[in-house]
Amino acid sequence: MIIGASGGSGVLFIIVIAFLLLYLIVIRPQRKRQSQQQQMVSELRVGDEVLTAGGIYGTISQVDDDLITVEIAPNTEVRVARRAIAGVTPEEEPEEPEADAEESGKEADPTGPIPDGESSNQENRG
């Protein structure tokens, strides 16, 4: 009878460990993502480029309490619920031209220079 009593506490210990793992793997990260989403939605401003939950990209033109007006094309605006904004698109940084092409003032040759001692295909044919 003493053996049966200790077996019950072992099962209880396994259940507690399972709930702890469930919390650490599922519930805690989900709460963190939810709080990040709420913070992002509360910080929306006019001029932000956003992605809606429906997959439409646009620029915020007006912000109300629960509704946001998004311009998706010139003179085309849609109203969406604030919670329907899936994310703010990051601003693109302009690409810097390569220093070699900029210094020489010419475009770079896509084939590259021909090493010494080698000839082009036209010279080999004739």
C-alpha cells in the first residue's frame, strides 16, 4: 500500500512539469507576440506604410479611435479596423552605388576583364 501512495505523487509531478513546459513553450511566447502587436497598433501614425491582415499594402492617411483610413493607390482609400493592421513595413534604405563604378564614371563590365595570356572567343575561332 505504501508503493501505491508514492506512485500518485509521481503522476502529479509529471502533470505539473507538463503544464510548466506548456507555459514556457506556448503561452509565454504567444503573450509576448500579442503585447508587441498591441504596442504596434497603438503607435500607428499618419504616413506609416502598413500591411493589412488582408495582404494590402498602403499608407495611413487618417487615424481614428477604431478605424484607420489607408491609401492603397492614388485617390483610393479604404477604411480598416485598427486591429486589422498586420504590421508596419520598414522604410527602405537607398542602396549605395559601388565605389569602382562611381570612380571610373563607367558601368562595370559584366564579363569582367580578360586575364593576360587569354584571348576572347572571337580570336580563337579565326
